[in-house]
Amino acid sequence: MSRSNFSPSLLDSAGLTGINTTPEPNPLPHICARTVLEVKEIREIRQFQNSGSGILLRLRWRAPLVRSFAAEMAGTAGQVIRCKAAVSWEAGKPLVMEEVEVAPPQAMEVRIKILFTSLCHTDVYFWEAKGQTPVFPRIFGHEASGIVESVGEGVTELQPGDHVLPVFTGECKECPHCKSEESNMCDLLRINTDRGVMLNDNKSRFSINGKPIYHFVGTSTFSEYTVVHVGCVAKINPAAPLDKVCVLSCGISTGLGATLNVAKPKKGQSVAIFGLGAVGLAAAEGARMSGASRIIGVDLNPNRFDEAKKFGVTEFVNPKDHSKPVQEVIAEMTDGGVDRSLECTGNINAMISAFECVHDGWGVAVLVGVPSKDDAFKTHPMNLLNERTLKGTFFGNYKPRTDLPSVVEKYMNKELDVEKFITHEVPFSEINKAFDYMLQGASLRCIIRMGA
């Protein structure tokens, strides 16, 4: 079929008006503001040749299911939506698939159709409710991607059809932290794990038979629809595959940003990473991207070492294999200490070791993991006086709305490899398997396909 024979009417006759014929990055549903195309019903739409005589197309389809997303949104905007959600009724018990009612967004809120979500250790930690104030029944989930279904009063930066990442922390753009180039700790929208309601009216947008179901960190992405404050929603490139970039809204960006934005290793320097879970491996990925010459992984689980090689880790230390403190082991390996270190476990002893293993004069240690509330960091003051620097970070110092789109672009530009973080995938109906994988230590990130 030559270009002279190709016209929009051909796609019109197939019911494919508005479909971009450039190759999609993945075989998942292509979704834009005008059209939803269920790829499972489309055998192939591929641009396969571009020659001097024109663009040749090969189209094969079987009963294409094409529906106007705009029409769907027009029918639900301002209305209560009934959808599936995985509800946690009590601590540590399997989530239950329920039909919930999701109220329309109020002022400065956005209702999002969640397409993909993933499980983070933070979800598991608060689901277990060990050492925290239990808030149940609740809808967990905070790493996700989706499409804006409708917006509330006062929302101007987003509109229905936008591709977005909901984020557990926010950026109001008005407070001193948001106006500062040095901070991402928004006064209004900073993470609050105890809050189970929306800021606007202190009410939940979820309910079952009139009974409120509580939110989790303002996102609650284990639901086919959710309502989020506009300041916690990052608009991203619509070409980005949502089943991949959903993992960028928490752990991976936290580790990556801790290295790139806070530790800032220079090319050729050495970096130690304490903890080789998803966050630690993202920190290692940042060190690799920065050109670090040595990336030393520290973990108590030797099974993680082979996997860590994919993320640039060059050497491994298991503290259990040594009779002396691990900071001394690393100092001996590196002629006085590493140039940069990042602690990604939350263990207080690992934090102290991460600080004391950096070189005097210029070494920088960055604390990423969250400690227990009663922990105390203890080190001799001379470690600081000898010009070692200790820093902390929150969400990798990324401002959600301003900076997350650029992290997505790193993936799109092939600077950042996200796929290697994704070890498992399950349908939404089997979400409890994702918890099993994490509790067994078998997964880095498990993608949960909504609507399946």
C-alpha cells in the first residue's frame, strides 16, 4: 500500500480514527485523550517501511474494540464511580477484592483511572501495622500510573486524558520548601502515613455501603479509580509505557535521586551501597550513571549479589563474613574509605557504618532508609571534624510535579533501565501474590495489572 493509496478514510473505515501509526513501545493498550484502543483486539498496526516512495503500512485487525475515552469521562465526571479495589480490612490479613464507591474529586483534587500499580515495601510495612497506629479498613498502594478521569475545582495544570504518576508526597508550589531549590519537603503535602482522609474536607473519597474506607499516603492505588490532591500528581510524557514507568513514583526515584542529587559522585570515584533491595539497587544505578569506578554492595543476603551486577555493582561485602566492623573492612579495601556511601536499609547500625566508611577530607554519606522511631545515631564527633559529611534525603530530593517528568525522560532516552527492576507481574485479581513474593524476598518490583 503506497502513500498515494493511504488516507485517513482507510483508518476511519476500520474504526481507527486518531490512531498514531508509529510503533508503540509495548503491546499494551495505547491510551490517549481521544481514544482507547484495546491492543488485545488489534493484531497489528505497524509502520514497517519508510522508503523514498512513501510510508508503507501493514494493518491487520480482528473486530477492533475502539471507544471514546472522552465520552466515557464525560459520562462519569461529577458522578460516583463504582469499581474494584483491594481492601485491607485488618493488619496482616489478605486483601479482599471489593466493589467500592469513589466520590468525585473536590477542589484541588484529581480522580485517576489507575492502569498499573506495583507493590513497595512501605505498603507491606503499614499493612503489617507493626509499631504504627493502625488505620483500617484501608486501600494501600502508592506506586502507580494512570490517566486523569476528571478534575475538581481550581485544577488548571491537569485535564482529563493526561497520563500521570500519583505520588505519596507532594508539591504545592506555594510554601517555602516548594519555592526553595534545595528542598522537596512540601509543608502542605508532605507524607503523612496516619492520615486516611483528604485534606479538603477531612473525609474519605472511598466507601462501601456508606462506610468510609481510608486512604493511604494520599494515593491508594490498589483501586481501579482513586482521588489524589493535584499537588501529588506528576504529568508525564504520554508516549511513556505506563506498565514500566509506574515504578518511578517511589522507591526507584528515591534511590536514584539519592545518588544523583545528593551524594553526587564524580566520574571515577568509589561508592558503597548499604542494602541491595530495590532502593539500594536504584542508588547503584545512579552511581553507574555517574561513572563511578567502584560500586561496593553491602548486604547480609549473598543471594542478592549476582542480581546486583546488573545494576553496576562491582564488589560485594557481607558483614557476616568478617570479624571486624564493616566500615573498617571497606576502609581497608579502598585505602582509607569510599568517596560516597548510601544507606538504604533503615538499620541504625548500617547508617553508622555507612558514615564511618567514607574517606576523611571529602567523603559524603547519605542516609536514605527510614529508621525505627526510637533509634539514635551515635558516632564520635571527630568523624565529622575530620571533614566527613553526613546528609539525609527524602524521595531522592525530587520535587514530584517538577522533577518526576524528567526521570521518566531518562527512561525514554535509554539513560535509565527500568525493566531490570521488574521481576514479577500479576493481574489485579491476584494482588495477594505480590505480597507473597515480597515477603519471601523473591521480588524487587511486582507489576499489578488493573482490570485483570
